[in-house]
Amino acid sequence: MARVLHIVGAGMAGSEAAWQAAEMGVPVVLHEMRPRVETFAHRTGLFAEMVCSNSFRSDDDERNAVGLLHWEMRAAGGLLMEMAAAHRLPAGGALAVDRDAFAESVTARLREHPLVSVSEEEVTTLPSDGDWIVATGPLTSSALAESIRAVTGAASLAFFDAIAPIVHADSIDMSVAWRQSRYDKGETEDERTAYINCPMNRAQYEAFIDALLAAEKTVFHEGETAGYFDGCLPIEVMAERGRETLRHGPMKPVGLTNAHDPQEKAYAVVQLRRDNKLGTLYNIVGFQTKMKYGAQTAVFRTIPGLQNASFARLGGIHRNTFLNSPTLLDAQMRLKLRPNIRFAGQVTGVEGYVESAAMGLLAGRMAAAEILGRELPPPPPETAMGALVTHITGGAEAKTFQPMNVNFGLFPPIDAKGGRRGRKDRYKAYTDRAKAAFAEWLGA
Ligand SMILES: Cc1cc2nc3c(=O)[nH]c(=O)nc-3n(C[C@H](O)[C@H](O)[C@H](O)COP(=O)(O)OP(=O)(O)OC[C@H]3O[C@@H](n4cnc5c(N)ncnc54)[C@H](O)[C@@H]3O)c2cc1C
């Protein structure tokens, strides 16, 4: 009997994975719990339902990393991009769709596929044999989440995203900031300089606290935050508890000497920690926040050294089940502890419809290739899909791993030797390089 691929979850990732595997000739059983078991965000029993915005973001495949991911998915015969094109709505440079028509057409195409069958049930335990892809998303059902936890260990599955903002390293003003770990801790020079420090004097700190308190905040959806606040407080909540709280918490100035002016004692220090092996991204330590995006950019750019900061992603807090993929998954997206299971989509620690669908596309192809007795290497890291999968399967720092959108900071740098291209030209160089590498990977 032909080997069957089981896919759990018919969201963005599971739908695309099922399509890719079936198109490669592998029979698929797609297990989807809706509409029998609901989540707090989905409204229908349709596959690939967009739970919030109806946009797949920028469609600019020359100068935008998400647009490049669109291009790669189209090149790979992606079902979601084909259906998005069929139900596109006018939205400037963004790829926005009629969400119901889009989800209906994805559902119909999969249900009609001769190699796809659908099982309308909740999968409650992590299977120990057979070929599986788990693509159950940020709202993975509790029973399955518990089972994943039991197999992988309590610390390896998170239930909330408490994201600190991530800054592109080359946008930090190093004539103000300096590299140093607190108390120069670390065995190697690399560790002793693992942090970037931004100093504040008293007036700057007071103004920063005022701005935090005044900033517009996101209001939580009921049920999204239960139990959250024991873990990890948003900075504005810390500031509400007392004006000095942050100065005694993530912004404490101790154990640091200003490299530009060793006599100058900072009143508070904002620290950024390296976020990827390439050293192109830094997260602001302890700065998880509920501030709205516009407010975040304005408030964080008041930090000395970050006045021109460009953000790879802004902070946020919401319900999100995701694995510590850098420690748990191999380069083939397989669970190291149970290699018969792959993970795909947002549960692997990517963020967004497009990124999730792209990781579904890859997992579907890799699983189908394995079933067919072939091995499919991951796409090279110069491509958008390759950069993302490299990040989640080992490129990201496991200790601080947080869900990630695709962005050029994940790609091997292009102007490493200090070339002086404008940002737009640099992005075009990234996408040109990616397209050539992706076409070669597809043809191999
Ligand atoms: C409230 C909310 C708002 C969001 N807004 C946006 C946005 O505006 N833009 C954006 O890009 N991203 C947004 N996201 C992130 C978005 O969820 C993901 O980008 C995307 O949907 C993830 O794709 P996925 O396939 O990994 O998960 P999903 O699309 O959520 O699909 C997972 C599927 O698995 C099913 N499932 C779960 N557990 C089981 C089980 N045990 N057995 C069987 N089936 C199961 C679910 O019913 C679901 O159909 C939002 C997320 C949330 C929670």
C-alpha cells in the first residue's frame, strides 16, 4: 500500500503542505478539527481561513522580503498564491483578497484533489508512527499541545508571544552605543561583547517613562491573556508600577562602562542582545510591550543610539503556541526526538500567513520527497524560504527564540565588505540573488 502523509491542521501551512505533497503524487489525509472543535479566532470550517487581516502584505518581489516569499511560492506552484491571485482585491502594493472566496476556493481545490482525503477530527496525541506534519498553528488545541509538551519537555513549547522589538544592527548608532556584557561576563571576547548598550541620562529617562505611560496600547482579546502576566510583564506595565521600576529592572545601569566616555555614569541603560548567528539582528532586552506599532516606533526612537533604528519586527504580546524549533527540529523540519513527525507553520516559530504557508510548502515537499525515497535539501539561505527555515532550525538563538517574520536581516548580508549601495538597491540585490538561487533549487 502506498505510504500516506498525515497532515494535522488545514490552516495556511497545512493546506499548502497537503497541496504540494499531493501534487508530487503522495496520498494525503488532512486532519482538521473545525468546525467540530472551534478556536477563539476562526469563524468557519473552511481551510486557510484568514483570522484577522485579509492581506498577504507587500507583493513587491523586488524590494520586499514578503513579496519575495510570494514570488518563491508562485514559482513552486503554491496553491495559496494561485487562489490569492484569483480573489485579489485592489490594495495598492499589498496582496489583499476576498477572504471568504479565497478560503472557499482553497477548500474546494483540496477536497477535489484525487489524492487528498479529509478527516474532520481533532488529533489529540502526537503520533508515534507513520508520516506526519503537524501544522496546528498558534491556537493548537490544548490536548495536542499537552501531548507535544509531554514529548518535548515543558520548556520547549510556549503559549504566549511576549515579543521584544528586534532592530537591524546596521541601524544602531554606534557613536552613542557600545558593545559590552554586564560586568564583562563571558569566557570569550564574543560573549563579553554580546550586548549593545544605549545610555540615558536622568532627563532622557524621565521623558522616556512619560512617553511609555502616554502611548496608545493594544487591548487584549478576552481569553488571549489568561495566566500571562505571571510570566513576563510588558514594559509599560512595569512603568505603571513605579517610575523607577524599569531602572531597577531591564534598564539597570550597573556593571557597564560607557566606552565613549568612561567617566559618564548613565542613569539607565537599554540593552540589546544579539538575536541571530549572523549578528545582523538585535532584540531590546526585556522590552515586550502592548504599545501600538506607531507608538512603539516613536517611543523607541527616543532611546539614544536608536534614533534611526529600523525594526525587523516590533514588540507584541498575544496567544501563540510555538516550539523552540532551533533546539527541537532538524534541517528537514523533523522533530529530532521523533523524526516521523515534521512541524510546519506558525507553530514552528514563524509569524504571519505568508511565512506559515511558505513553511507548509517546504514541509509538504520535504515529507513527500522522503516518502518517494528522495532527499530534498532545504533551499539555500540566500532565498526567503531558505533564510526562514535556516533561522528556525538553528540560525536563531535558542534561548531567546521568538516568532519571526521574514525580513532581509535573516539573509546572509550582501554588503559585508562595506559597499555603499542605497537601501533600495541593496534590497534589489537581495531579491535578484534569491530568485536565481531559488530557481536553481527548484530545478535540482
Ligand atoms: C487572533 C489572531 C490574529 C492574527 N492576525 C494575523 C494577521 O492579521 N496577519 C497575519 O499574517 N497573521 C495573523 N495571525 C497569525 C496567523 O494565525 C498565522 O499567521 C497563520 O494563520 C498561521 O498559519 P498556520 O497554518 O500555522 O495556523 P492556522 O492558520 O491557525 O491553522 C491551524 C489549523 O489547525 C487546526 N487545529 C488546531 N489544533 C488541531 C488539532 N489538535 N487537530 C486538528 N486540527 C487542529 C486549526 O483549526 C486550524 O485550522 C493571527 C493569529 C491570531 C491568533
